[in-house]
Amino acid sequence: MAADESTPVPGTEETPPEAPAQERTLTAKLKPVNKAPGSAPATGDIAEQECGALIMNLGNKLRDFADTAAVIAQLDMVISVDTS
């Protein structure tokens, strides 16, 4: 079902620039996904994320793209962001 103009898409609303940093992160916007039954969010980001979400940080265990691919192959869903 496609979203129409009356149905807001989660995470697309603007966060005011004066909001605390932890409310302006992608991780904060994905909190509803983290609460889904059976979810176990993980990150390959080496930087520590602090916003109260339960996240397994795999950054120090991933040595190369093969390690990353092996982890991704075990996941049901991957949410990524293009920051270029």
C-alpha cells in the first residue's frame, strides 16, 4: 500500500535543528522499528550510537567486506542510508 499525502511516512518529518542530537539521528528515527516483536537491530557503524536503542555494535568484529556480507546474509532486513 503506497502512502498518500494524508499518510505521513515514518522518519520523514523534519526534526527541529534545536532538538538534542540524539533526536536528530537516523537511529532515533528508527526507534519504532527497534520495538517490533522479534527485532534485534545491529550496526556496522564503528562510532558508538547513544540514543537508548538496543543495538549490537558489530563494527569491531567486521574486518572486511566478506565479514560484512556474511552478517548481512543472516539478516531478514537491512535499512541503510546514503550519506554521500
